[in-house]
Amino acid sequence: MRRRQPSPKRFFPKAIQREFNILQLIHSNGQISRIDLARNTGSSLASLTTIAHRLMQKGFVTEAGRGSTSVGRKPVLLRIRDDLAYFVGVDLGTYFLRVVITDMNGDVVYKMQTETGLSQGRERVLKKTFRAIQEAMENSGTLRRSIKGIGIGHSAVVDTEHGIVLSVPRPGQLLEWKNVPLRDLVAKEFGIPCTLQDSVKAVATAEKHFGLGKDCNDFIYIDAGMGFGAGIFIDGKLYRGPGGGAGEFGHLTVDDRGPLCCCGNHGCLEAVASCAAIIQASREAIQKGVNSKIRELAGGELDRISIESISQAALANDSLAYRVLQDAVSQIAIALADVVNLLNPHTVIFGGALFRSAPQLLLEPLKRLIKQRAIEKSANEVEFKVSILGSEAGALGAARLISEEVLAKLYADKG
């Protein structure tokens, strides 16, 4: 089985490691001046100017206009060349398959979306994914040889180090996706490097580089959809844990006498407050005779109830809809208060269908509950925000992750 590529610090001679670190810093910031590079690294401006000149000569870096300053001349900004490489980003979700092509700095040059068709089985999903990647490459207007890597985000339990999908905790999918070497399958199909990450960490990566986490070193991204997941950034870096499984926010226990979760535990947050749980609670109440606008918005068909229809009913002052959403917020607050106490994050960013559907109904009650439950200092310091990234955020983050790996390879080849 192919091992994960060693980190740049292992295979670069010490003499040029510093230059590569500067290249990484420019990539991480999008664009940055020599003055800020000197400030961030403790290096002299003269040495940074020399390094920047070498990186421009090697074709990695270009000047990108001038930044802002309150006094003196505006500093010249450095930026990785957009056309240094292009990448495919894939978000293989429960319901939708999204593919983007980005340049080196994450600007999207092509995107597409189709239904995943998870219930059709693994082989058909893989064929559809390969076909979507191929079509994106052909239709993006980008030269095939310029596409240097593929990043995949999968809404599954994954082993990032070995590139394996361990399981998809959805009915009928546990055995279909057990121990699938997805990274190697994609790399073999297209002949270029591939990386695999779970979808939530991919979105969190997009938040860090393109969203509300861009200027924040310590934040947590929480995705609230049919399940829950979290991406944790500490000191500017994604925390994965030794096995890559950090961030299972949905499997924090909030009620040890609660319903059975797909993980085998009782009372996980995912089992009581996910979109799936909210929809099920609404259906059961209506089946018991509770009158609600939810039924009307679903066209009288309970199987068509969605988190969007529930949120729409709640915004129209429907009692049942409002109650099930507030019950979910209460459960989220129980879990999140412990996380706030433990990690003392600067910011918590919410994404996913639940918070996209009715942020105005969820955010303020959640803030109040955290102030009641968390330690006062931590509760007062944390900020809560709702993501402004679009639905392609997972694919964008996956492309970003592979760009970081490929940059090291390009530097090793040229440097």
C-alpha cells in the first residue's frame, strides 16, 4: 500500500528549507508583502528580498500590485503564480457530487454539480465520480498537463494517511464503502497525485483560506446537516489527531438515555439534533395529529418534509417547527459549551443545511445558551458566525489540500 508522501522538511536539504518555508507562507496568505514576511518570520527585510527574488526567478512567485498602509509607500505584494498548477477538487457528498477546477491560489475556473446517487451502489458512484472529473478536466479550458492533482472530500469516515474510506455510516452503505482505497483508485485512474479527506475538514480548510477563518488562527468549523462534523484549526493549522479522526462533534453524548446512534452509542448529538433527527421528530408529531404548516409546505406528503420546509414554517410562526428547531439548538448548546470550555476557540463558524436554512432562528438562542452553560471567560471571548461560502466549499477545500502537497513536489523538482 502506498504511503503518504513525506513532509517537505524531511526531503529538503536544510540550506533551502528556509526558502521553501517562505514559499509556503506566501501560499498560505494568498498574497503578502516582504515587510509582513519579515515581521512574521523574524528575518531581515534584505534576506526576504533576496529569497523573493530567487522564487520569482524560479517561476514560483510574482508581484501582485500594492497593499495598503497608513503611512509611506504602499508595499508590493507577493503571490504564487496562478498558473503554476491547476487542481481538481471533489466533494463526494451524501446527496450531491460537486467538482471544481481551481488555479494555484484557489480561484475557481470551472465547477459542476450532480446527484451522487449513493443508493445506486459504490461501483456506480465511483464511475459517476470518475466521469465527472474527466468532464471537468475537458470542459474547464485548462490544459490537461497543467492539472497536477486531485483532492477529494468524502462524507464518510476516512483514514487520511492511507487514503481509505473506512465506512459511510448511512443505511445500506456500511458494507458498500468498507475499506475502499479511494485515493489510490483515483490516482491510478488519472495518473496524478490524489489526497483524501473527510468533507467537513475540507470545508474547514476552505473557511481558513477563503472564508470567515482567513484572519483567525484558532477556530472551529461545525457542519450541521444530516449529521454533524467539525474541523478544528489550532495556531493556524488543521488539527487531525494521530489517526486523522479529530472533529467527531456529532458523537458527543448529550443524553445517555437518548436514541441509538449509527455509531452504536445512545444519545449522540447527531441522533437528537441533526437535520435527520429534526425531520423525523416533525414527522412523528404530525403523524400523532399535531397541526402544522410543515405538512402543507411538503404538499401533504410526509416523506417530502425537509429542513428547509421546517425552517420556512418556523419563520411563519408555526409552533411545531419552532419547537423542534429550538430543541435541536438546546442539544447543540450542551455539546458546544463543553467544546468552548475545553478549547477556548476565538471563533466558531457554522455551516451545513441546518444553519443555512434559518440562521436568524438559531444563532441568537445558541449564543444565549452558551453564556448560560460555558465558563464565563470562554463564553464571552468566543464569536459565533455562519459561513458565507457557497455549496462548492468542500470541493474548494479539497483542491486546496492537494495544492499544498503538490507545491512541495514542484519545489523539489525545480528548487
